Amino acid sequence: MSNVFYRSSKPYPVAVRGEGVYVVDREGRRYLDGSSGALVANIGHGRAEVADAMAQQARALAFVHGSQFSSDVLEEYAARLMGFLGLPEYRFWAVSGGSEANESAIKLARQYHVERGESERYKIITRVPSYHGASLGALAASGMGARRALYAPLMNEAAWPKMPKPDPQLSGEADADRLRAVLDEAGPETVAAFIAEPVVGASDAALAPGAGYHARIAEICRDAGILFVADEVMSGMGRCGAPLAVRLGGEVTPDLVVLGKGLAAGYAPLAGVAASPEVYRTVMEGSGAFKHGFTYAGHPVSVAAGLSVLDIVEREQLPQCAAQQGQRLLTGLKSLQARHPAVLEARGHGLLLGLVLGDPQTGQACAAPGLADRVAAAARSHGLLTYPGSGALDGTRGDHLLLGPPLSVSNSELGEMLDALDRALSETA
Ligand code: PMP
């Protein structure tokens, strides 16, 4: 028996090693990590350079109390990261995971309004479906029924008005304009912020709005005096073919950008929030401190991992690799769609791609619940790891497969992925 409290009663294989896009288990089986350990391992596994940077930092200074000290590595990283993201005037708030980062962004947005004497602005508009994290605040923000159901009632439901997901039938602008109705219904003077994933990850298989959507959202938020928060935990750091996915369609500057996963690419827990000069100034000139914090925020060893990962991302031009290899993978996925009727759609940006699976008779994405799990299990038996999910339509059921290998993936590895998927779909769908 194991003393580990696993997420489910199914025993897990024990992973022992990572090499590039591959993960090896205790039995010596090699898996091609087609979903980067859930869209995290952007630079691939087993990079000694990052391990060395972490060890060097641990020897010099492993930990400092974040509310009493900064560290050299954090100062350098914040400047380098904001430069890479094209947000040179922004301030980086470091935490350990995406859920913590979204909790931080939500509280920062609310404190921003309190400092301005607008304490009635407490609501955060979010979308359905969406996923912003597992902690209760981030989960209340999330529009993902399957993950919420057991924990109802979540915190004050009225505080999280919901907007429908992007509709590919509408122009980006018309789609974004639907935020106005949600604002009106919520009472615009009670709203603090709007938060969305620029390319939706776990809850809706790489769904992205049309061009012009984010620019219009930013405009509506500005007019309404609310903050625009981009949750780039999954889509950011080059995965979608650019440092920030929110800018794929043009220059857009959210007030807060939430980051995670690809920051330290799985080598250490690192996430954070990039805050605009206006938000930072308002909080510091108001009560003088962001009244929030976590013990391990800005942990120097995690930040050293982040800095080393950023060196690799820039040196190897991984956002460009993601754009190029993503095009190649998407073309392959579309040809799988042409051959397998249960694949209703192949979509996404860069190397954040998704297959929507369903019943070819009805064309409904939710007509064959469990299909994605079966396809993922078959793919795994052929040595390919994917990320199956549900919630394609209503956030409670439905099927999709998220695909996103490390951004350094080669052409032959993409070919291997497509072969394994082809076989898995032939056997199950
Ligand atoms: N936001 C998004 C968009 C995510 O994809 C995730 C994780 N899947 C989170 C937040 C939560 O991050 P974490 O699991 O690191 O807490």
C-alpha cells in the first residue's frame, strides 16, 4: 500500500526522470509529454542548467522572509520578466502557484477600488467556462461546474457575475460587447474587475475569441472604471506563440496579468501577478501596503529557476518555436479531424491546442461524455500523455483533449504525437 493521498483511487505510475519532451517511469516506460505536465514544462524536462541555477541559489541563500527582505535574484528577475512581457513599467508580485496568483489579483483589484474610496466595487466578472484555480476564491471565480459541484455553496455567488464564453460566430468586437450587458445587470458601480483567460485552457480546450475581442474588452473596462485582468497562467510565457496571448491580436494592456506554470516551467513553484503602475501607485499611496502575502512568496530558489528558464526561453526563442511548431501540429490535428468523425474541431494558438470530441451524428460536443478520457488512456498506452478535460459546453460535462508539448518539440516528436493520437482515436472514437 502507498501512504500517498492520490487524487483518485487509481494507482499512478511513478515518474522517475525527464528528458526533453519525454518522461520515464519506474518500469522504464517512456512517455512523450504531449501536454507538458499540464502545460507547464515549456522548456522540456531534465535541463541541468536550471537545476544548477537552483542549487547555486540554495547554497547562497535559500529563503528570506518576503515581508522583510527582497533578494538580488528577485530584483533581477522582476526587471527581466517585465521586459520580456513588454510591460516594463509593471511591478511583479511573486507567489508559488496559479491559484495563489489569482487570489492575489482578485484581492489587489478589490483593494485598488477601496483605496479610491470605491469600496462598493467588490464583484469580479468571470466567464463560463473558465478555470482560475482550486482555492475557494479562485474556484468561485471559475466557471467550471465539474470542479465546483461538491463544494457548493461557494463564497457569495453574487460577487462573481458570469459572462458567456467567446462565440466564434460573432466578430471579436461584438463578442466583447456582451460584457456591457453583464456589467449592467451586475450594477456597474459594484464591479471591481473582469477576468478571463485570453486562450481558454483546461475548461474549454484552447478556445480563443476573434481578433479585436481583447482590445474592446480593455476599452469597456476602462470606460466602466473596472480593471481588466488577463489570466495567462496557461497561455502566457510564449506558449501561444507570443510572450502574452492577450496581445496576439494587437496591442492590449491589461491592468493585471496573472502568470504561473511556464514561469519556472515546472522546475520550481513560481507564479505571480504583473500590476500596472496605476494599480501599484494607488495601493502604495493609499494604505501603503498590499494587505496580503504568503510565506513562500518570491522564494529565491524558485525565482532562480524562473530566471534560468527565462534565459532559455529568450536564447532559444521559444515563443517563435511555439508559433511555428504549433502551426505544424494544428495542421496535423486538422488532418486527424478529417479522418476521425468524433473529432469535431481542432483549434488553438501556438502550442496551446485542443481537440473537441463528440457525437458526429449530432455534432454536439457533449454527446459522448467520457470519450476524451478513453482517447487519453489509449494514447497513453501508445506512449503519449495528453490532458483530457470536460466542460466543453456547460462546464459540467463534455469532452476535449488539450495538447501542448514543450515549446522545444521537434518535427519528428510532433510526428510521433500525431501517430499515437491517430491510433488512439481509431481504437476508441
Ligand atoms: N489559471 C489558469 C488559466 C490555469 O490553467 C490554472 C491551472 N490549470 C490555474 C489558474 C491554477 O494554477 P495552479 O494549479 O498552479 O494553482
